[in-house]
Amino acid sequence: MERELRLMKGNEAVAEAAIRAGADGYFGYPITPQSEILEYLMEARPYQTTGMVVLQAESEIAAINMVYGGAACGKRVMTTSSSPGISLKQEGITYIAGAELPCLIVNVVRGGPGLGTIQPAQSDYFQAVKGGGHGDYHLIVLAPASVQEMADFVGLGFDLAFRYRNPVMILSDGAIGQMMEKVYLSPQKERSKKVPEWATTGKPPTRERNIITSLDLDPKAQEVFNQKLIAKYDEIREKEVRYEEFQCQDAEYLLVAYGTSARVCQKAVQLARVEGLRVGLLRPITLFPFPTARIRELAGQVKGMMSVEMSAGQMVEDVMLAANGKVPVVHFGRMGGIVTTPDEVVENLKLKIMKV
Amino acid sequence: MAEITGIKEIIRPENLVYKRTKVMTDNILSYCPGCGHGTVHRILAEIIDEEGLQSETIGVSPVGCAVLMYNFLDIDCQEAAHGRAPAVATGIKRLLPDKFVFTYQGDGDLAAIGTAETIHACNRGENILMIFINNGIYGMTGGQMAPTTIPGMRSSTSPYGRDVKIMGNPLKMTDIVATLPGTYYVTRQSVHTPANVRRTKKAMRKAVQYQKLNRGACFIEIVSNCPSGWKMTPVESNKWMEENMIPFYPLGDLKTPPEEPASNLKPEAK
């Protein structure tokens, strides 16, 4: 079937893709720079067409708990927010991870800490990738670098969430959320009628009752559960790593960047190449699982790596762990909602790694 | 204990006057002796059984003494984070509007940390039943002051009695939600005497009917005791509850549906 071409904001693409992916429910709360998602869905009224529920909650906390309730019924449900709102959702997210529920969470990141700024940033990497809430758990984290990927990762996110019974986060930023690009939209998918065997839908006489909880008062049983989660995350690390390489084949220097920074770095690679510098770019598409193995491999090829992030340096720690001391790894980034320029990237690459 | 003479003669189906309702499991209740939770569980299980709702019911348990409710009721159940049950129930009911959905929460859960979720679920008129056990104390964590601890009442964090000048006033959550347009039926009951048990069961049956008719939020507060937290025997705690809690939280309907007779509107004598 032919895909429909439209010019859309990243946020609008998420909303439209959710309807088309056959989502069952969306629960949101307004916050800049992602409010267009809720606005778009309220205007589209998918409850009249596909039957998708759309509800504006009284807080981000309530929204994520509505997601918990819907997900525990086996439904494809999601919420979206931006950094301060995502902080509020962390309690719900750790309960969802602990109860092994599938759902989709979108973070259109803005600068922080605190109320910070409404401009784009990538300073929620640690929160998204390392945990965010309390306890030992991981989200599957997808990092879109275009409006097209904002749309595509909605369906992919739901699929991964259900495959692993695990919450999935799309870690975007204010630039990708707000900018307009052409986007090919998938045709409308029907909402799934499948009821997972673990879902709470009312206990028929034919099965035992289903209980959705993250509580186990028996330490031994809780540890067994923790080990089960570890095994799941290991399987995800093995099967779900996604990344994209740009001019890495002959690279002597490697840039590692995701999302908006990866777009800037792609231009930086071109500029560096004009100067005769053999620079390549590795763009992680999944931040958890991280493309550790590939970066480790490239550490045997290049002379140095620079992680470029709109943050004080967060992903750089994972790049360092991957490089494992084989080559120097440095960070370059702008903060406070400032998007770095390709020239700055090349300049800092020379200064920090090439030492020229 | 000496064997009762002729016990085998007594235990016969025709002599049976009381048995476990089928919606309760065989698990031993984790509640303290004399606590009202077990009685409320039993009433709820009886209603679900009698109304034929076992395959239609999704319950949401709180954080607090009733956190393990799903071990005792033989129904599909979700365990919510502290205070969030009304939001979780909203998610369930919006996605499965034909199911019977209820929350079961204590005073700390519903009237402190979950105040926003409670008020907004009620105000939106979510078609759910909220069961609110008010014993004026945080039982699970060892008897700390609750939002509903009455003035002068002792707890481990108000050891000299609740001083409202310092600690603020108790919150009458049921009175608040009764004023909201989204609630359809709001009542305050207790389970410390057989007569009160019957009234509570009647209230629950009404709430089930109203949910079937999509009438909006139903809210049943049950003023209860906490022998362990109050440091009293079960009998003493019920007496203390009658003399102190119920005058502050009078029993009876706070909001009845328009077609309901207004006869039971006034607070009942204890």
C-alpha cells in the first residue's frame, strides 16, 4: 500500500502515527515543547474513528498511572511529555517496569535542571538510559533524528514494548518535536483484538486470576524476579541494538551523536572531509541497548572519539565504557537549549582530539 | 483443646450457616485481629459473587494495609502506586468501559498523597467505585498521623495528640467529593456491628448497579478501626471509634441519586 506524504511537525507526526499504529489509548498533560501531541489528538478525535481513547489528565503523575491501568489490561497505551513532566512520571515508569507492562513514553526533551528552558536539549540521557526511577530496571530507548523517525518509532516502540513486556521511551528533543519535515505515514492499522494471557480483563472460570503488581515481600522471590529482568535486558542488548554509520569505513576520528546532534554532526563530517580530515559518525538509534560492541570495534580503527551532545556530557560515559581505554574519548556539547553548529563540532574535534 | 462432643454430627451441610464466599481465596488474611479490612473484603467478595461479576471485575489495590488485597479476592487485580489508584482505575475503565472497576484505598493513600487523583477522578465522573477505608491512621507503616486523624487523637507522629494549630486539620474527603458534579452516590458507612455491615453491603450493591448504568463515580467511605495502630483491643477500638470517630465522621449518605428517596439522607444514629 502506498504511504501518504505530509509536511508535519515532529510532535504532530507522533500523534498521527499513534492513531495509524492502532494505539488504544493516549493520556497526556500539556507541557512545552510537546503540547501539540495532545492538541493534535484532541482535534483528530480518534475515539470516533479507530476507537482510540484520548484523555487529558490532571497531572503527568495521573497520566502515567492511567497508562499503567490501560497497559495492565493488555492495551497499546502511551503518554508524552517533556523533561520536568517526565521527572514526575518516573514513579509510574518504575512501577510499569516492575510490573513488566508494555507502553510507550515520549520525552520531547528541553534543557534543565529544574524548570530550565523550553528550548531543545539532550540532558535527560542519564534519566532515560540509566533508570530514572528507583530500582534495577531499563527502558528500551529509541532516539529519533528526524520527523520521519518520530513517526516510525511509534509503531516500532509498541512492537518492542509488547515483545519484551517492557516500557519503551522515545527520547526526542524540542528541535525534532517542533521542526517540520516531510514524512511518509503508514496506512491505518486496525487496533489489535488480541488479549495477552497476563492482562487483567476480568477473571473467567477458565483461568486463574491475573495480578499486576511490582511487589514481592519475599527477598528470595524478589531476587529471582530481578534476575529475570536482567535476563530480559541481556536479550534486548543482544537482539535490539540499532545504529547508523556515516563515513566510518576509512575514519580516523569518530563522532558519536544521536538525535539533533547527529544531524549537526553529519554536516560536520562533510566539512571535515573537505579539509581532508577522515572523520566518521556513528549515530546510536537505540540508546538502550547501546551500540557498545560496534563502538568497541571502531576503537581499534580510529585515533580518537568525540561524543557530541546537547548536554554537559552524559552519553560520553557510555562511549568511554565501549572504547574501554583503547583511544581517547572526549565530550563536546552546548547546553541551556543551544544547538551546536557543524563548525563548532569540527573546531572542537581538532582542539580536543587532534590537538591541532 | 478438648474435642467437642459429637462435632462430626454438627458439621453437616444442613447445619451450615456461614461459609467462605467463592470470590475469596484460601489465603490467610494479613490483617490484624479485629480490623475492619477483612469484613469489607468479605462484603465486596459477596457482592461480586451475588451479582455474577467475577469475570467482569478489575480491582485496584492501594499502598497500605490492603496492598495484598489481590491475595484474598479471587479476581483480576492491579496494584497501584501510593495514592494513584483512581488514575489507574481511570485507565482501566476508559479502555474497558463494560467492566466493573473499583479501587480500595486507605486514608493516607486516598486523602493525602492521592488527593489530586481522588478529586479529579470523582470530578471527571469516572464510572468507578472508590472504597475508602478511614481508620484515621497509617496502619501499615506503624501508626503515624493520617490526613483523617481527628483532633487530639494520638499516633506515632502525633504522640501528644493531633494539635491542629501545628499539624493542621483533618480532611473530610468524602464531604469534598460529595460536592463534585462527577460523583453520583457518596456515602459513609462502617462495619463494626452486624447492622452496619448490612448497610455497607447495601451501599455497595447500589454502587454496582449505578456503575452498570454508567452514572458516574460512586464513593463509599467506611469508618473503621485500627486496633494495632490505636493500641487497643478490638472491642476497645470499636468503642473508641463509636465515641470519637463517628461523631466527627457521621455515618449516612452524603449524596444520593435524584431518583433515590431522600429518607436515608440524614446521618444515622450509631
